[in-house]
Amino acid sequence: MPYNRHSSRTVRHDRLRKKVAGAAERPRLAVYRSLKHIHAQIIDDSTGTTLASASSQEKSLSTKGNVDGAKAVGAALAERAKAKGVNSVVFDRGGFRYHGRVAALADGAREGGLEF
């Protein structure tokens, strides 16, 4: 496998996924960070279904993919999860560092009422 930024991230994500799994009572909050945007979804791994999702590309959020936008995405995701009855999640940083936009999304979700 060639060593580049993408393949190194997928290796880190695979290593992380060995330990982190979402269940019905505590689903997984998965984060993907691209160069311009940030996406997050809450996944029940036992059934393989997405319970809630949010992205900086949504017109309803009207945010950019920066730190403030990531915080807004986290808050929107928490609101949607609470509507589905999800209060507690397992955080999956997706092989990205827990820093900057990823940490801001986590803070926004915590402020929105999710526990992790």
C-alpha cells in the first residue's frame, strides 16, 4: 500500500474501529473531515443503520467547514439525535486528530446534550 495521507488515515481509522463500536443503546458518532466541509452521523452498528446525520454542506445550516461551522454541525446533530431518543454515543474521530474542527464538532454535540 502506498503511504500517503489518505491511506494512513484509513489505517488509523481501521485500528480505531477495532475498539469503537456502536450499539442500539449507545450508537457511534462518526466524523469525516474533508478539505472544505465536515460531516457527522450517528450509526447503530448492530443493525448498520444511520440514525441521524448532519453536514456543513446542508443549506438549512448555512455554515462553512471551519471551526464555527463544525460546532454548528455538532449542535444540529445533537438536536436530531435527541429527537430520535439518543442521549449517549461513542465518539469515532475517523482517524483524524482530536483537534480543531473535529474537537469543535464534539464540543458542539456535547453542548447540544449528547453524552460521550
